[in-house]
Amino acid sequence: MKGAGAEDRALAHLLRLGHELLERNYRIPGGELDLITCHGGVIVFTEVKQRRSGAYGTPLESVTPRKAALLQRAALQYLIRAHGREDLACRFDVIGILGSETGGHLTHLENVFG
């Protein structure tokens, strides 16, 4: 699975912050949510991006408006399927790793589509 090492590192980071893992690699046609956690009663949908170098931009810059729309659609489906409703408190985070999966610089942005 491509990106599994970066997702492992991102998940470890979130768990250290007190998140509880709900789902990993939740897929619907046309979209995927890398990590779904709960933190302080809020469902957190986290997109994980890793790039070996910044030659073509940072990992965080790779989350385009189109990608954001796909993430939001997948999140809505998750809320309805897993919880039976769409009006739960939630947010979208992005974790970017620049460099190697294990030793690169990790950046965590919270509530990026808020």
C-alpha cells in the first residue's frame, strides 16, 4: 500500500496527541479518507501526504480544492453510514511529511477546511 509508512507515522503522532482511531483507509467510489479519529468529542478526518523533496511543492500544497471536495464527500458518506447522521462535530486536518516517511519533517494543520 503506497503511503502506508507515512500514515503509520501520522497515526502515531495523532495517538500521542490523544486521538482515538476510528477508521483507516475508509474508501468510497472516487474517494478515500486516510485516517478517521476522535479527539475531544470531535471526529477528525486526516489526509496524509508525503513527499521526498520539495522540488514540486510541499506535501500540504498537494491538497487541491478538488481533493478537498472529494474528502468532504467521503466524510459525509462516512458520517451517514457509520453514525446514521451528518450533523456531528467534525473537522479536517492535513499531515504533511517532507522527506523520508520515518525521518522527514512532519507538519500537522488542524481544521483546514473550516
